[in-house]
Amino acid sequence: MSDYRQEKYGFEICVVVPRRNGKKENRYFDCVDVLVKELKHVGFIVDRAMGLTAEFIKLAASPQTLGKAAAGLQMKKLTYIGMDLQFEWEEAEAFVRQPDGSLFSWMERFECYHHLLYGIVNKSKLHTSLKWDGKEYLWEAGESLMQRLELEGVVKQVFPLHVEIKRKKLLREWVLNWRNFTKQPIDYVYSYFGLKIAMYFAFLRMYTRWMLFPAVYGLIVQLVHFGSLQFLVLPAFFISIIIWAVLFFQFWKRKNHALLARWHYSANSRQENNCLGVDWNPLQPPLKLLMQIDKLKEKETYQRYEWVGHLMRFRNNSFIIASIICLQLPFELAYAHLYEVMDLDVAKYGLTAIYLVVIQYFTKIGGKISMKLIQHENNENTEYQADSLVYKVFGLYFMQSYIGVFYHALFHRNFMSLRQVLIQRLIVCQVLENLLEKSLPYLKYSYKKFRAVRDKKKQENEPSNRKVQFKYSKVEKEYLKPTYSASIGEELEDGLFDDFLQLALQFGMIMMFACAFPLAFALAAVNNFTEIRTDAMKLLTMMKRPVPRAATSIGAWLNIFQFLIVMSICTNSVLLVCLYDQEGKWKIEPGLAAILILEHTLLLIKFGISRFLPEEPAWVRANRIRNATQAQDMYSKQLLRSIAEVEKTYGLKKID
């Protein structure tokens, strides 16, 4: 019955409450019964399922229920005439549908669910007494029922559910479809997971397909000897991959704009920024502060608030940079030096084990400090706050990942040793990271199942060594799965932080040391081909369905990739100098001078292409201008009609 209703209604939200230990209370005062009654009253379709240690309340909503919630939220949606208008359920046919044919995107539905759930309040003027498991709670007048139950521990968790029909379709057409390695039903991914995750997979697909050119080129450079022209091969390869990287990110920006237009996403839409309770508040002081000041001092208040925010960001960034230079840099250099001078392999393995343990704690501490720091910055919204966190934490990972490679490249100038380090990082480390990334969710899930069985045996006074078969429902299996969360800043970032971090570190490794190991691009391409499928499998089978997050682009990661391109121009120029200046005299001879000129030329090309190639496709710009013109014309006509009505009313009164 439960599985049939799951397929029919598509339950998308689950509320988890603990199982009762005692006798059930009167249904008029029982917390859970009152909650279920109120959920049905606001229009939810409710299905209750009992698990080993908890009860699961699955929720679905009809389009009409969601439409009324959207109208109550004053949600703005795109209409077929190209204007963003406030949604009205009676005029639903005027609004643009999603790629899957539904009226609301997953982000919009999630916001409506959130509004309906937490909008259940005690409308009576008296406090209501609720009971649960022998305890009594007071539901105050005007208070949200969900917030009260969460505060008292009656509601353990609220999380999105996988919809089995849609999940199986994605598994069949996406994960298990091996005919085209990079093919993805990106529209369906957007409809199911939301904008931010769809942007990640669109970027990963484009990045992997573009990787084929440097992979083949690098393979040729690594394996083929060009005789007397061999000395020109690495500079030519260096120039090609820099131009390739610059063009890729310019075309990705165009792809980004095209996807936003394709999915009818407006960056100025307030509802998608409010999906997780975010207020769109660009550089505006708090309302309480504005109410307490004179209008004559409003300009000064804005300026003070703006510059204090800039100074706080500068202070925080300076603190992070100083910590990296003074604390992490000496530690990384000491490890690289000790690893180089040690002769015994056993000692090297022991040193590496100690280093990995220490660096993990160092990174976690750095992430927590960064979280504390950004709470005191005047960021415009949560997306800006998350970007600030990404910049700070990436600095820690940048130093951790590359300082040892820089040490081998610049101090020892040993290309064979450098290639060994790159092979170790690209093959061994990536394989280990992928194994950990895919196995840890399963281990966490298995441990939670073990704990659930152990707790159930304790409740029933069963011997711990006795084998008892317990059957888990689908919803309980979903509950036991780990959340798709980031290794840092779960409130601001989801698991995409770690996925993008892995891509950025890989991109920096293959780009900054391209002249030392051209074959690295082929290894990265193979890894990315498998990454598309394994990341999709992880999201669909190993994790809870992620909470949708709004994002107009890949955010701070785009600037990080651009920074790595500039760094690769500098590092590869130094590598070419080391290669051609084997005596180590660093004289500006014709060859070395040519390398310096090449570096400056590539920097000029990088910034020149960024300015020459427009980021927004012509058809997207034309649609945006046409929609803006239509909106302006309609608002002008409406304003003229309003003025005419006022004049008419005023004239009639004047005659009287």
C-alpha cells in the first residue's frame, strides 16, 4: 500500500519522529497525531510508515496545494510574454512550464513545502497542551508547530525523499547508459536535483569533452620524438594548452548563460534566493538600524556599512593568508625536504602517514576558523558568503597540494623526480580519493543500520548475539543514508564543494606542470570520464536527496580556475627555463629571453580573449532585451491608465 502510494503521489518530503516507548496519548493531544491532522488540513497527502527506531511521515502535495502556497509566498515566475509576474493559481496557464512539463521547479516546490510545513501555527488565542511519550509540551498562540516540535526533540529530522519513478529513470538513462560516456539528460537532472547540481554536471560534461584535445596532444608529445624539432615541442604544447584553457572557460560562460535562459532562471528572482531562507539584501544595513536614524544621515550610514564590510573582508583575508604563510608553508616545506633527504622507503611511508593525519586536522581547523570569520562579514546573501568561504579554504588546500611539487620543480630541478610526484598525485591519490568518496557513504549507511538493529534489540530485550532479521522500508533506508554535505561549512555548502575542489586541484596539477608531464592530461581525462558516472551513482543511490540550492554559475570556482590558468603560465615558463638552462646560471640568453617574452604574450592573450569573446550568446542577449522592452511597455501602459483614471476621477470631483 505504501509503495503504491509512493508511485502514485511521488512523496518528496519526510518528517521523522521517534517511536513511542510508552502508551499512546489521546489523539486530540498527541503531538504526532496533531501534526498529521494539521498537515492534512493545509493540503498535504500524508503517508505514515513505522521503522525500527522511528516513525516516518511522508508528504506529497498536489499542484493546487503548491500553487496556493506559491501565491501566498508572492512568488514571481516567468510568463509566456517574457515577464516575471507574481504567481496566481487562477492564472497558472500563463506561466512557463519546466523542462519536464511541471509548473514548478524542484527549488520552487521545496520552498512551497517549507512554507506549508513551518506555516502551521496555533491560530487560537490560547496556548495548547500537547503530549508525547508521557511528557507534556506547550504550543503557544501564534507559534509554529514544527519549530516547537523540533525544539522539544519530537521531530528529529526533515529531509527530501527520492522519488522512485524519477530516480529509476535517471539511473537507466544516465548512470547505466554507457553508449556515450559524456551524454547526460541535463534537463532531467535540473528538474530532479535543482540548479546548482545541474550546473556542476553540465560543467563536468563540457570539461571532460574539451579535455580530449590536450589528452591526445599530450599523449603524442610524451611518446613521439620529433628529432631536431624536439626543443620546440614543449613550448608549442605550452602555448596550445593555455589557449585551450582560456577558450574553454570563455565558452563555458556562454554555456552558463544559455542554460539559465533554457531553464528560465532569473538571477533577480527573489524566490530562488529565498529557497533556504536567504534575504536578497545588496549592501543594505539592517532594517532596525535604518529605522533608528535620520533620513539626512542615511547616505553616511550606507557608506559606513559598505566600507566596514570591505575592511572586515580585508582583515579576514589577511589573517588567512598570514596563517598560511607563517604556519602551513614552513610545515609543508619541512615535509617536502625530509621526504627528499630520507633514504629508507619505510621512513618515507611513516613520514607520509604522520603528514596526512596532521594535515587533515590542520585543514579542519582552518575550515572552522574560516566559518567563524565569514560570519562577521557583510556579504550580500548566502551565495556570496559561500564564495567567501570557498576562497579561504581553497588557499589551505592549494598550499597542501602544490608546495611539495613546487619544491621538487624549483629547488631540485629534477624532472624525473617531479614526474614521479605527479604520477603519484594523479593516479594513486585520485584512486584513493575515489575509493574513499564512494566507500565512506556505504560504510556510514551500514553502521547506521547496525546501530538501528542494536537499539531495536535493546528495546525488545533480545540478546545482542542472537541473529534476527529486520526488514527495512524504503523510506527508512533513505533516512539511514548520509547527507550530501561538504567537509566544511554544511550550512553554506553542500557536497559539491568537495567535488569542485577535486576538479580544481586536478586542473591545477595538470596545467601548472604541463611541460614536465604532458601525459597528465590523458590520465585526467580517463578519471573525468568515470567521475561523471560515479558522482551520479553516488547522488542517486548512496546519499539522501540533496536540498536544492540556487546558483547562477559555478560561483567562486570560476575565479579559482582563472587564477590557476595565470599560475600555470608562470610555472610552465619557469619549468622551460629550468629545462633549457641546465647549468643553473639563469642568464638572459636569447632562449631564456624568448621564454620571458612568451610568458608576457600568453598573459596578454589570456586577458585579450576574455575581453574579445562575449560571455553572453547573441540569442540570449536578444531575448533578454526583448523581454525587458515588453515589460517596460506593459508597465508604461498600465501607469498611463492609472494616471488617466486619477485625472478622470479628479476632474469629475472638480465639476461637482
